[in-house]
Amino acid sequence: MVCVCNAIRECDVRGAARNGAATPCKAYRALGRQPRCGQCAPFARAIIDDERAAMSSVLCQDAA
Ligand code: FES
């Protein structure tokens, strides 16, 4: 569980990141939730950064 307040799982955050959410706030909105206590923000951000980095490396491989 990434966000206890909103019951958001890691796979939910990764899915939102793949759909274009660049920040935890945008990812939570895309999932129909809102950030509350904020304790999850660093973890959610790390997951989003990781997912976006993985996406861009795939895109670069496709372009090569
Ligand atoms: S744990 Fe995510 S807002 Fe509280």
C-alpha cells in the first residue's frame, strides 16, 4: 500500500504514471482520490519517477 489514507496501491500509482501523471497529486486525482496527510508523497513520487524513467528508456529503445 502506497497511500493508506486513500487505499492506493503501488500498481495504481504506476498505472497513473504510465497514463501521464507526473506528480503524486496528479496521480491521485487521476485515480479519483485526493492527497490527505501527505506522508505517502515521497514514496509515491519515487514510484512515479521510476515508472517515467522506465517508460522513457523504452521509448529511447524504440527510437534507436
Ligand atoms: S498516506 Fe497518502 S495521503 Fe495519507
